[in-house]
Amino acid sequence: MRKYLFIFLFFLFTFQLTAATLRCSICRKKIRGKYFKSKGKTFCSQKCFDKIKPICAACGKRCLTGSFKKKDKFYCSKKCVETTLPKCVLCNKPFHQGVVIKVPAGDKVYCKSCGSLPKCFACSLPVASGTHLKDGRFLGAKCAKTAIFSEAEGKKLFDKIRAKVRSKLGWATNHTIRFRLVDAKTLRKASANYEPGMEMGLFKHNYTINTKTETKYSLLKGREDKTTKKRTNERYTIFILSALPKRKFIEVCAHELGHDWMQGNFPKIKDLKIKEGWAEYFATRINDIYGQEYMNKRMNANSNAVYGGGYRFIRDYVKQHGIKGLFKYFRHLNR
């Protein structure tokens, strides 16, 4: 019994001797009594031990009761982890799984729930509320606030846009243009190359061809028939899709007026890329005049070879040669 008591006293003395020579890895004070040990380091108190715990990357506090690690950073709670998640632009809540929608102004991210909502035909974004139109389109509540539903209202605004084109740019014609505000079904029927989502307006030039044949006789050549063709009853019509928000209505009207101008000045140009590219460039100039330059980002980002590619060609040509240089190029194509 005395033997075991001696061994116990020996170890107790050794422990106390060792503890007396230890120093805290944080405050460097001598350790007396109980201490903490972790990863080869010793700590004299809970306070010192807590100082080695990671700092939350979100709130800046120590992760005392536990931590979450994400991409080599620590977070003290799930709430702080959620600050690293993207927020839905519609409901403003953080999410793990969502939908990214590319728009010219920058990618917009939606949670899975909001991303599955109906998309507004005018802005192409999912919306929480809106109206189903008779032709099957869905119009978001925000876009509906300035949407043009009345042909009379549309015609009035169209005339103002055309007058502004004439006064600010001088790119107007004297054509009598018939304005029509139509639904998607009517526009699809009127267009030979209708593309859903791409086409929101249409310019049409119709005419009647009168053929006249004159017959002449001569001793040398005998009978000669000479046939001439002449265009008469020329008609110009611009169709604009109904329920467009005012900003989009202005842009689409400008695009179609660009076609009218080209038809009046360079009617022999048939290259669709040039025609659509010019109409898009025409629209950007009107966007600038109306203070909605941000809408021009759509043309710059458009991946469509005819509309986007055509616009960027015209834009770059003007940068290099000026607008007069572009018109000179048009005269060359119009031969």
C-alpha cells in the first residue's frame, strides 16, 4: 500500500512541476492549475483558448461554439453562411439552386421558385404578377404600367417620334405612312419572316405595277414591241405590336422608321444584314435622343447574325468612316 501511495505522490509531484514550467501560448503567463491543450499548444484559460478560434468572414466575430467552412473561409452560423449566397432579384432571398437569365444590362439571378414564374413578353423576365393577353402573350405588371394598348394613343406617339427623327437627325421621308397597332397573331400573319420574340414591328412597302407595251414598225427591223413597267399606288405601312411599354414602343417605331428611310433613299439594297443592321442603328440614335441609352446594350449583346451582327457592322463602319462614309457605302450597294 505504501508503495502505491509513493508512486501516486511521485506522478502528482511531476505533474505539478511540469505545469509550473508551462506558459500560455497566447498571453505567455505561467500556467498554474488547470489548462487547455490543443494542437500542441497550451492555454491558461478559456478566454485565451477562444482566441485561436477562427474569425467569421461575414460578421467578424469569433466562431466560439462551432464553425462552417466554405472556400477556405469560416462562418459562425448558417445565417452568416447565407450572406455568401446569391440573392434572388425578385424575392431578395438567398438561395442554393437558382436560374441565371442573361440580359444586356447584366446577368440576373433568380431562385428556383421565382425562375419558374411566367415570363413577360416585353422584358423576357419572370414576373410575380401580370396579365394574359388574348393572343397568348403574358405582360408583366411593371411593363403594363406604360404599355400602349390604344391605336389612337400609339398613332399620336408614333407621329411625335417621326417628327423628332426629322428635327434631330433629318432622316425622315415624306411618305404617307399608315400606322397599325396589332396583336401577335396579326403581326405573324402580315410578316413573311416572323420570329417570335424577335419581331415586334414590321415595315411593309406595297405597290401596283402597271405594264404598258408599245408596238412600232420600221422597214429595217419590222415590228418592235417595247414594254415598260411603272410603279403606281405605292403604300407604306408600319405595324407595331400592341401592349409594348412606352420605352420599347419608341425603340420599335424607330427601327421601322429606319426601314422606311432606307426604302426611300436606297431601295435597291437587298442584303438583310445591312437593312436590319441599319434599322437597329437608327433605333439606337432615337434611344439616345429619348434618354434611354441603356436599351442600346441589347443591340451590342445580340447574338443574332442578322440583327446583332448587322448592327455591330453598321456601328463600327460609322466609327471608322463617319455617317457620310456610311451613306457613300449605301450608294455603292444601291447601284
